[in-house]
Amino acid sequence: MIKLQNKPFLFNAKLTAIWAVSESGIGGLLHALNIPFSGLFLGSFAVLIITYLACISSNKFNVILKATLLVVLIKVTASPHSPPMAYIAVLFQGVLGACIYAALGVNKVSSTIFGAIALLESAFQKILTLTIIFGIGLWDSIKELFNGIQDKLNMDWISDLPWVFLGLYALLYLVIGIFIGLIAIRLPNRVYENAKTINSSEIKFNDNGLSKRKRKKKRIYLIGFLLLFSVLVFVFSGSLNSALYIVLRTIGAIIFFLFIFNPIFNILIQKWAKKKKESQNEPLNNIMELMPSIRRNITAANSLTLKEKNIWKRAKLFTINWLSLSLYYHFDDSVQP
């Protein structure tokens, strides 16, 4: 069973552990919620946790940087084959949050700025990754397709649609970032008030619900679809050389990242993590000890949101319940739930 604690303690460590669980074990969390756009959810959740840390800390810069370092170390340990961009995203979010909240304090302005920039970086990181893999050929094929449609329909505005879509994509992340920033500033009070209203008899634990998320297959399907799309566009437009070039370039980029860049990066980050673990051994062990109960709270929080059918409302309620249980409640292993 779980018991409400009258006085919260280890807030920094618990928040860091929650962030680490979301980064190293997002499969179980997303499985519990059944929501799409995992990258968007991950970035938004990081904004919430970093802002929460800033709200309860006097030395915001050091606390957030330390939490970021610990999350990266745990990610290296728990998800050693994570792509380099995943580590870059965590580091960017942590350093950005530390700088903004140290310079501007914690308020609506700083939280919205942080949320907007953090989510925009996430959006453009995906675009940059696609450009690195496919090269300019991907965007040329998209441009070629829309130019062809424009010539056939004689509508000058059609060729601008790709830029419109990219603009709307960036705008979506920007708006969500601002929205998350506004939520983040109010989150500590919401979590505290919610913790006092939780009915422990409604909580159910089910560790089987934490299944691993299959991301690699989705990446392969996306790459295959984009490659096929680009090749077909060039083939039907008569640009066989361009089609061959994008195939060879994409295959070359994938081979380079899979067999050269990623292995070297993993070796270097493992060496770095090994050195850092020696100096961060005690706080790292404290975080690792907290993570099992925090993972268990995922399904406990999910059991409190089953009645909510709206996906986004459920995601919001799930997050508040998960934080309430993890920060204010204690799981008593001596009594079976």
C-alpha cells in the first residue's frame, strides 16, 4: 500500500529520478497513456520537470545542471544504444533551463520562453536529422512534386505549400511549448493540492503494463517511406541521376551512422560516464534506488485516469497524479497493494 507523507523530502532527487524514468523508460509511460507524438510528450515533460526543479530550488543553475548530468548518466546506463541526438536533446533542455531560470527567475515570462525554445529545438532537431540522412535531395524531391502539381493546375501558390507545412509544424511546437510553460509554472501547487485528494483505495498496481516501446521499426518504416517517395518523384520527373544519388547518399549516411559515428559516440560517452560515475556515485545511487517505486507509480497513476476518455486531458491528469504519488506518497513494501 502507499501512504501520504505529511512532509515531502528528497524533492530534488525524486524529480531527477522521475525525469530519468521518462528518458530511459518512456515505453511504459506512453503505453500507460496510449498517446501519440512521443517526442513532443518527452520534450514537454522535460520542461515540466526542469521548471519544477527551478520552482523549489534557491540555487537554480547548479541544481538543474546537476539533475541534467545525473539523467544523462542514467540514460547511458539504462539505454546505452540511444541515438546521439537523444543525449543532445536532454543536455540542451537542461542547460537552457538552467540559464533561463538563473537569469530571469521563475515566472510566466521565463517559463514560456523556456517552453517555446525547448520545443522548437525538438522540432528543428527532427528536420535536421532528416536532412543529414537524406541530404537536400529530400527537400528537392518535395519541391519537385509540388512544382509539378502547380504546373498542371496552374496555381502559383501550390509551390509554397511545403514551406507552409514546415511553418505550421514549427508553429505547433511553439504554441505547445508556450502552453506547457504556462502549465509548468503552476504545476507544483497543482501537484500538492492533488496529492491531498487522492483516494489510495482506487490505486491499482500492474507492473506488466510497462512494456518496451518499439521505436526502431517505426524509424525504419519512416526512412523507407521517405526514400521511396523521393526516388519515385525523381523517376517520374525523368531525373534518374537524382533518384540514384539520393538512394546512394541515404544508404551511405545510414551505414556511416550505424557502423562508424554511433559506435564511436557510444564508446566516448561510455568512457565519459564511467569517469563521472566515480564522482557522482552517491547521488547516482540515490536516484537509482528511487526509480523502481517511481516506475511502479506509472501504472498507479494510470489507474486514477481510466475514467477520462479525452487523450490530452488524460495525459495532463496522468502527469499530475504520477508526480503526486512519486513526490508525496511512500510505497510500503511490507504490505501488498
